[in-house]
Amino acid sequence: MSRSQPVAFIGLGNMGRPMSGRLLAAGLDLIGFDPAEPARTALLSAGGRTAESAAAAVAESAVVILMLPSSAVVEAVLGDPAVTAALRPGMTIVDMSSSDPLSTRRLAETMTEHGVTLLDAPVSGGVSGAQAGTLAIMCGGPPAALSAIADLLTPLGTATRVGDSGAGHALKAINNLLAGVHLLAAAEAFSAAEHFGLDPELWLPVLNSASGRSAATEQKLPRFIVPKTYDSGFAMSLMLKDMRIATGLAAAVGGSAALGEQAVELWSRAAAQLGPDADQTDIARWVLGSSAE
């Protein structure tokens, strides 16, 4: 697509803010909306434009990017009569949220009735990946529709089509189920090492050259858990939501997720005790606290 065509970006939170910033830096005409006034102000300060509503942003744009907390919010935005009235045939909506793939399929069919293409394009890489433009973008939908907006996604990371509508969101949920299992296991490993008296400056590099390594041990342990800052920027509630999507998807299609369901149970207990503001890496703080009881 031409970079002179307006792009709407709806959802300017922890991930949406740096992503929209990279699109602005790439020279796109960006119109942002978020219900939080500070988020809109930040976009204005970065050189973007803001709209008074999601519908107003959609009305001005050829492509609409969504970066929202859940399928429920995505459905609420796209189901708003004002947004529906602003849709025009030929538009493309790119849902980069971590949404439910079955919901995505239904929404894609609904958008088709309006002549609009819905692509799912969730991301992995966290806030740091959004800032650096190194996100892994998992895309589902028609190949031609993805090709048409490929240049738009380039400043954000590497986009790969993984299947038809819903495939991107399915893979993202599966990825985060794995990430949640890995992070919980890494937290338990850290707890055992702490109680034995191992120095993480000595044992962690060795582990990360051995077969037990994972993204959790290579990134989250040294950056957020060993220093006990617990501030990765991704909420525990969102991780748990994605893990539940994956186990629910497995159940719906006849797959197996016995270990995943056990992990969801433990993450649920942690989230209930730590509260809605907990970071995903707070799972290690919860594990350490539980082992001290």
C-alpha cells in the first residue's frame, strides 16, 4: 500500500504505543485512537494525528490496525454501529491483538459482508520487540490481502502467513501457552537454585548453553526475575488469557493440552493472589513466595 494512505491505529497501550511510533517514523499518515487521553496525547507528541472515536479514525483510513486486549474488545469495537457505518468496501482491518481464533473466523465472515477484509496478525516479542521493530508477526487470511499491506508491517517486524483466517491468532495462543509453561518452569528452577544457594551469575550462563534453555531462561530470568524487578511490560492477566485461549482451542478441535491445563490452573492461582496489576514475570515472585510457605 502507499504510505500516503491514512492508517488508523486503535489501541495505544504498552504495545500499541511503540508500534504506532515506528509506523510514524516510517513516514505513515497515522490516525490513532485510544479511550485513554494520555495515550492519545503521547501519539500527538510523537507526530501522529488522533481521532475522537474509533469510528472517526476508521472513517478517514484505508487500513485499520487493532491492538486491543481481547476478542471481546475487538468485537465491541467492530460491532459498534458507528464503526460499521464507517466501513467501506475494499478496506483492510488488521487485528494484531491476541484474539480468539474462532471469534476471528466469525468476524472475518461478518466483515466480508461489508466488503472488508479482516486479517489476523498477532505479534510476539514484547515491548522491547515493538520498540526495536523485531516482532514476529503471525498472519492469517488471504495471501493477496497480506501482500497488499506487507510494506505497512515491515517497520514492525517480520510478517509470515501461517494459514487462513484465524491461523495467526491460533498460533499466537499456542505460542503463549508454551511461553507460559516455560516461564513457570523457569520460575520453579530459579526457586530451587535459590534455595540450594546457587549463584545465578554462575549457573544461568551454563544453563543457557545447555538443553534446558528457553526464552524464559535466556531473557526473562536475567532481565526481570534475577534482579527481582518483575517489569516485563506484559500483564499476567493477558498471559493467562492467551493460555486459556490455547487450551480452549485444543479442547474445541480435539487436541490434547493436559500439561497446559495444569499450567493454567497454577497461573490462575497466582493471578488470584497477586491481583490485576501483576506482570507476567510475577509468576516467579509467586513461586518464590509459595516455596517459602
